[in-house]
Amino acid sequence: MPTHMWDAQNDDFRNLAAAVRDAGGYVKSTVPLADFRWAAFFHAHFVPPQDDAEYDALIDRAVMLARSDAALGLPGFIGPE
């Protein structure tokens, strides 16, 4: 793990976690490193997107997964609508 966050590499799944949160998949949490937990969760369920179109298509699927019981216990979980 890098010493400073600015040394961290870009991670599609951390970006996906932020996009899912912004789309209402879960709420922001005060739990330390919550975005890393969500990123790991999405990484376990999806293959990395190969281009922008795949990434964009993945957001809706990831929102549905974040609102499912599979995400129960993750920080900011809000459950199904």
C-alpha cells in the first residue's frame, strides 16, 4: 500500500464505488476506507471493464448489486428501494 494517497494508482473499482454512491447505490459512510471495501466487493463480482462503454454499462449493474442483500453489512448499505 502506498505511503500517501496521491501515490496510489487509479483503480477502476474505486471509481466504480464512487459512481455507485453518487447514483444512490449506497450512502457515504464515516467508516474508514469504506470506498476500498466497496471496491473489493465490486471486484469480487465483476470483471474489470476494458473501455469506457463497459465501465458506463457496469454502473447500473453495480447499483443493483449494492442495493441487494449481497451487500448487507457494507458501510453505507441502504438496501432495496
